[in-house]
Amino acid sequence: ICNVCGGKVILLNVGKKHSRSSFIYKCVECGASVSTHPKRPRDAMGLLGNEEIKKKRRLVHEWFDKLWATHQEREKLYSRLAKELGIENNECHFSQMSEEQLDKALEIIKKWWWETFDK
């Protein structure tokens, strides 16, 4: 069931032109989709997203990725973000966040960016 509109979701083989996996889940009602794990094609990489949500995910990732240079810094930032969002570390993935969580994450990340670089 689609988390965006409640419609029916199907698994499609689309080849590797879209991601590292050949498969996506796609809603037949609203068109929201999500890619699957390359080695586990039945496991979704996150929640389905329409174009607006996917655009927001990319934007949040762009801002987040400006703040770290090493894997260790990245992990610390994800942990800090999870704490500020009030979620568990293992739930802190942009592909698994609701639109509201993405909005809040972007607000937090922009605040960090301005605190770090606007001096």
C-alpha cells in the first residue's frame, strides 16, 4: 500500500537505468516509487516518494553533505540529527522520513550550516 496516497503498489523490473537495482516499487495510482536493494530486490530502500518528496530528499541530502568530510563526521551528524528529530539512529535515513520529518531535518541542517560557516 502506497504511503503517499494509499494506492496499490507493484514491483517492477525497470533495468539498471534508474539505480543500482533493476527493480522499483511503484504506486499504480499516484506514481510514487522507491528503488530496491541491489542484492535484495524485494527490499525497498525506503518509503515511496512522489516527485515533490524525492526533490525534497535530494535537497536535504545536498545541505547535509556540505557539513561532513569524513565517514566519522557523517555518522556523528546522523546521530545528532536523530537526537534532534527525536528518532532512533537506525531510523535516521532521508529515504525513510516523512515529508514533515524532511522539512524539520532541513531546518535543523540549515541552522547547523549557518552556525558553522556564517561567521
